Amino acid sequence: MAVFVALGAFLMTLFGGWTAQRVTDRRHLVLGLAGGLMLGVVGLDLLPEAMHAAGSEILGVPQALLLFVGGFLVAHLVERLLAVRRASHGGDPHGPGHPAGERVPQVGLTAAAAMVGHSLMDGVALGAAFQVGGGMGTAVALAVIAHDFADGFNTYTITSLYGNDRRRAITMLVADAIAPVLGAASTLLFTLPAEALGSYLGFFGGVLLYLAAAEILPEAHHDHPARSTLLCTVLGVGFIWVVVGVAD
């Protein structure tokens, strides 16, 4: 049953990526929506789940929050290291860290790979939920399928934003779509401890927040600082809020 539901997530992910491709003439709106979806996923879905699953504390701070901050810092460090590397091979060291003002393609691929890893864990969570019971499985299935639209949308957008061509963006989108099916199937072989899952969600939430706050949203408002872009961001957050509320 979990694998069958994961096929729905597969189709929803592809639909999200297809939507991102079709609205290229409204790129600022796409990025504004993507930023809102990512912010909503982090603040309303990933972080609360991480806090619940990984409840232990280290020096008085919840483990999930430490990993959340760690994920943010790692994302920042990776981007800076890749930017410096590109600058040393002919880029503009006085610019934003990108040659001739361009994005670093490796950052987009790394971020998309993280999205694929997240979708894989979605599938694992889906399989584990159905092992607990049908009611839990249904709730998780609704959340996974609904927000996999956002995953597909964001995977294609992030990959393209950093200068990767359409072929690479589609490749990462397909990988993201297949990931939850593989994750759900893997639960036939093992069970992931709740604390390990919570730790992962906290770390990945930090990565996503960095991408949304430091890259996606500033890019969305760079050329088109319009109220419509801000509205798309708010709608993205609201959509995830509804998804999380219905799933609960």
C-alpha cells in the first residue's frame, strides 16, 4: 500500500516540475512561490516534526535545533567554497561570488540532490507510517503527496536558478520523483529509528531555510520587487499550512 501511494507522490512531483517549466515568463512569481513553499515546509512541517522526533537536548538546546542551525551553516559554507573556487578560475572575486554575475551550477545540483534525499526520506516515513497503522499511513500519505508538488516545483526551480541547463533540471526532477517510491519500498527491509529521522529533518530544514532566505527570495525580488511576488510567497506558505493542518 505504501509503495502504491508513493506512485501518487511520483506523479505529483513531476506535475510540480512541469508547472515550474511552464511559467518561465513569470519567473519572479515562480521564485516567490518557491520561496514561500520552502519557508512553509521548513517552519510548519520539517522543524516541528524534527523537534518531536529528536527531543533530546545538548547543553540545554534541543538536538533538532542544533542540527537545524548546522544545516544552515553547512549550506552557506558549501556555497561560499564553490563560489571561491569558481572565482579563482576566472570569476569576479569582487562580485557576488559568481563569475560574470552568474550562479554556481554545482550549488544548484547540490541543493537538488538534498531535495532528492528529502523525498527519499518522505518515502521511508510513508512506509513506516503504514507499518504503524492505516490511519497514520493515510495522514502521512496526504502530507507527502500534497507537498511533493512543492518538492518537484522547488527541485526544478533550484536546479535551473543556478545556471544548469534544462536536461540537468529534468534529470534531478525525475530523480526526485522516483525517490519516494524507493524510500517506501526500502521499509520492507528495515525500520528507521525516530530520533535519526528527526535529526535528519532538522538538518535538512536548515539547508532549505538558507536557500529560501539567502538565494530564492532575494532573486525573486531583484528585478521585480512587486507586491504580486510577495503575494505568491505568502500563498506558498499558506498552501503548506493548509496541507499540514489537513494532514494533522
